[in-house]
Amino acid sequence: MSRRGGGRYVTKVKDVTGNLGRKVNLLGVVVEFSIPRKGNGTDYCTVLKIMDRSQQSPELCVNVFTENIHQLPHIRSRKDIILLCDINIRNDSQNPVWAVFSKSYSSFALFSGEDINDFIPYQASPRFCLLDSDKEFMRSLRTWCISFPYDGETSYREAEFATLMDLITWPQNSCKLKCVARVVALLPSQAEDFRSPLGHYRIRMTLEDPTTRIHALLSGEDATVGKKGKEGNNWDELCGGGGGRGWTWTSIIVLCLCVFYYYQ
């Protein structure tokens, strides 16, 4: 656990297992994030995976619950920085440890992961208050993150093949599996709208195989599938070519690495 004089305690990711049942503050790098969705009750939820200098693997899962979808953290890019305050650390028989953000008392702020000296959050929850001591932690984490060659990108070789039903019935809270599926819908529907006004890609695909149908989110670098980063090639490559005469939605069959999160 770390602290600057007069500031708040910031727990390292590697130390969360020693804080089961307690509330802690965490500062981490966001390496994965799920599509926001409605929970079983009235809340909205999303799942983040974060790491820091103390631990990169396994990443820590953070379940975030808020009253409406706009209050959820909306990450602009992988490797942005998030400061989470007063979050609960929990575990169960299937998952050694995870963190839970409570809508009642937790708070967060999101910062760009690129500019070492930028301490203005691009999104913050109403209860969040930035302290001077937080800036030193962020500066140190950014400096490390910029030079750290994070290799947690999607890996097709290591993942096993499965159906979409296998994916959503997986016994653990998260998994990565290779699936062959048909693309039946896309949101946004027009290619020119794939990139947001801020320059980030976020695409929702509806995938279907003989077992079930699911929504899948492509975001950030994962949404850029074109050769040499050329946007014009993205959709042609994803479809296996074409896009011209005789091309139909039913012809789009993709091999994809799906990352699934279960909301507690």
C-alpha cells in the first residue's frame, strides 16, 4: 500500500488479495473493457481489466455499477489511466479476487495515458476529488506504462475453439475463446460512422452460430483490422474481400477471438 504525506492510500494491484472485504483505492492502466449493459436489476454495468507496475498478469477485474449508462466509465483508449476510490475487494470459489465499484459511495476518474503531466480527467464521477498526492502516482504510472511493452493483446494461437453458447456458459467470470460465427448486424451501420468524433473506433457486431446469437464489441485497436491501418480496407478484409456486386450480409463469416465477461 502506498501513500504520500496527507494524501490518500493507493493499493497496488498485487496487494488486493490482502484486502478482501475491505474498501481500497486503486490506480491502474485499463487494458480491457466490456460493452456497457443493463444489469439484472435497475443498474447499468461494465467490466474493466486493469494492471499496474506491481502486477500485469493476471489483470484485476473491476465490476462497475451505476444508476444510468452515462455514469459508467467510458474509456477512450486502451492504456488510459483510471483512479478508483472506495471500491470493494471480493472473491469466491471460482475467482480468487475482483473489485466492485458501488454506485452508493465509490468514485472514479479517467485520464489520458499518453501525456505524463496532464492531470485533468476527461471523465469523473460526481463524488470524485483529485488530490495533489494523486498526481505523483499518475506521473509514475504513466512513465512506466509508456515504456512497458504490454503483450496482453488478443492471441489467436493460445485460445481454444468453442461455440458462442460455450462462451456465454463458461464457468468462470471471464474467458477468451476462438469462435467461427456469422455477422448478422452491425452498429453503426455505415462504415463512415465507425470512428467516433474523438477519433476512436467502437463497433457493435451481432454474431450468430448454430448455438446462439450474441453482441460483441470492437473497440480501439481491436476495431482496426485493415492492412497497414488503412481504413478503406477494414471492411473488405473482415468480409474476406468483395463488398461489390453479389455481396450480402449472409456471406460474412468471421473467425474471431471473443473475450467474455460475466457481471456479478
